[in-house]
Amino acid sequence: MPLQIPPSHINVLAISEALVDFISLEETDRLRDAYTFRRVLGGAPAPHLRLT
């Protein structure tokens, strides 16, 4: 079923994706040796969404 939005409620709609990188907190030679990771926004920046 398609998304139905009443046109009078939204002036601007932006749809995109946000990419998250998982960075190891341990310095290791192989990824399989890392056990703790930190989430960091990465890749393409996530656009701002403004609804009025």
C-alpha cells in the first residue's frame, strides 16, 4: 500500500539514508580480534528533514 500523506500537512519531505560506521576501540591486526566498537556517523552525511 503506498504512503498516503495529506498535502495540507507537509510542505517539504526529504527521504534519505544515514550510514553508521563501527570503529574498533582496540588496535588490532585483524577485525576478528576486536571486541568493542564505537558507532560513528559516516559515509554520506544524513540530510536534515524539516516538516512545517
